[in-house]
Amino acid sequence: MPLFARTSRFMRVAVSSNCGPCTLEYAHGNEIPDTCRKGGVSSVSLTTAIDGSSMGRYTSQVLHSSHEMRQLVAQAHRVGQSVGLVPTMGALHRGHLSLVDASIGECDRTIVTIFVNPTQFLPGEDYDRYPRSVPADLELLSEYPVEWVFAPSVEEMYPRRFSTYVHPPAVSEPWEGVQRPGHFRGVTTVVLKLFHIIPADVAYFGHKDYQQSQVIRRMVEDLSLPITIRVCPTVRDPDGMALSSRNQYLQPHERNIGLSISQGLNLATDLVAQGERRASVVLERVRRVLEEAGVTSIDYVALVHPDTMESVSTINNPTLAIVAVWVGATRLIDNRLIG
Ligand code: AMP
């Protein structure tokens, strides 16, 4: 048994073992063994992070210029380093940090982008009130060795006379595509721009925005983009609520209502585990959970094929349950693989 837990991030530790003091570097996810590497001597007695005064504090370089950002990526590639990209709109939480963690585990350099992308918000949506907190974001990131944070201005991304957009793939059309027409055009356009500014090796997205991840995967394949897409599991609060920057909008009683989304998804999982195969029955039960909790309105509750996002009527294969609801003025989405 290793003496210490699996590391949650890259860390450098000073180790005092019975063959003398030494310094070991542990990559993300490695087990810190109870022996030092010099010869299998047991009884590591001390570990402390030695990157600065407190455990694992790092300072990311913040860039606003696409040109400078691209040059740094090119430099990293020139010396053979791989680059991971985590696109975000900021207001970071543990969900975003799990993507950062995944990138650090796989890539030599990690870049987080923070950009509240105006083109993916529809008129009347929450673009103006979307939480913006770059200093707080940097504070959260300081626990992770993220080399660069790219935080461009709107003018940097959309200069005057900007008028070229991506036409998103067919998988963007149902569900979010119906409820938020134009949303995925903005998403694909900004993500393609980010992939050009930051030609990373791997880009990390969350399962939480499942349809978005499928849209990006399709775009990457259709446009032959030389980047690997990883989709990481949804991070939840202990009670099951999926983390989202928009949870900040919720009053405590609204959060309770929002919790019915994951409860509904859990019920769907249970029903299928008990042998229910009729989508209509499962959907009816999930809707009832949402309505009884008091959601303001339901944009959709559906069971879909995870590749095509097309509705299924019988649950025989892996199926994705997807939900989008309004709780007061806040729109929440979540999903779960069932069956
Ligand atoms: P956003 O800042 O909302 O645009 O999200 C940036 C990335 O973080 C997207 O790929 C999201 O899918 C992902 N993400 C958001 N919430 C979560 C979560 N709870 N767990 C995992 N990934 C998430």
C-alpha cells in the first residue's frame, strides 16, 4: 500500500527517507509510493510541497493578445512539449478545475482560456449579467501549474467588421439548437478561433454540456482539425447538483428546486436498472419529479442516442437522458448516461 494518496495534481515533494533526503517529482495521478526511488528503501517519513511557501501555489501568466499566445504555443511545440487547452467562460468552479487537472495530467503545458463569448448568447439571455471574476479565477487556478491563462477582450476576438461564422454540424440542431437558435454557431466559431490561436494537442470539455461536446467533436472531424478532444465527467456537489457557473444565480430555495434535475436523472437510471425499457414511461416519471419540485418550465426532457442526439423510444443501448429547465430566471441543464 502506498503511504500517501494518489496525487490530485502535479507536485514536487521533499522526501526524507532512511537513505537520506531527496526530492521527487510526482506527475498528476501518480501514487506516491512508500519507498524512495533510489533503491526501494521503505519508510518515507516526510512530504511537503516545496513550490513556494504554501502547498502547490503557482502563478499563471495572463495573456490578452492572440499573437503572443500563439507564439508561446509555438515555442512550447518547438521544444517538444505537448499543450492542453481548457476553454472556459470563467467563473471557475471544480468542474472547470477537473478539466484543468486532466490537462495537467496529460500535457506538458496547460492553457486555460477565459472569455465570455458574446456570440453564443441570444438577445435577452444573460450575457450582461454572466459572472465575471478573473481575479477569483486566477486564485483558484493558483493551485494548479497552469502556465498560461488567455483572457482576450471582445475586440481581440471579434474585431470591427468581423463577419465570418462556422455553420455548426447537424448534431447541433435538436434540443439546445431548438431552444437557443444561433447558440452553437457562436460556440463553434469561438472554439475554432481558439483552436487557431492556441493550436493545442488536446482540448478538454465537460460532459455537463454534452451536446456541445458532440458538436465540437463533429466540427473537429468534419474540418480535419489536428486536435484531440477529451470529454471529462460532470463534477457534482455532494447532493448530486451538477456544478455550473449559473448556479450562482440561484436563491437557496431555487437551488433546492434545481436539485430535482439530478434526482430525476437518478430516477431514470434506477428505472432502467429495474428493467424499464419504455422511454415514454421513464420520461413521464422524470417530468413528474421536476414538476413536483416546482421548476418554472421545462425546455426538454429526453432520452437520446449519445452519438446522434436523436430521441429513442426503447432503451436497449446506452442512452443519454438530457434535461433543460428553468428555475425562476435561471436556465439549468444536465444529463446522465442511463442503461
Ligand atoms: P463554461 O465556462 O460554462 O463555458 O464551461 C467550460 C467547460 O467546463 C465546458 O467544457 C463545460 O462543459 C465544462 N464544465 C462546466 N461545468 C462542468 C461540470 N460540472 N463538470 C465538468 N465540466 C464542466
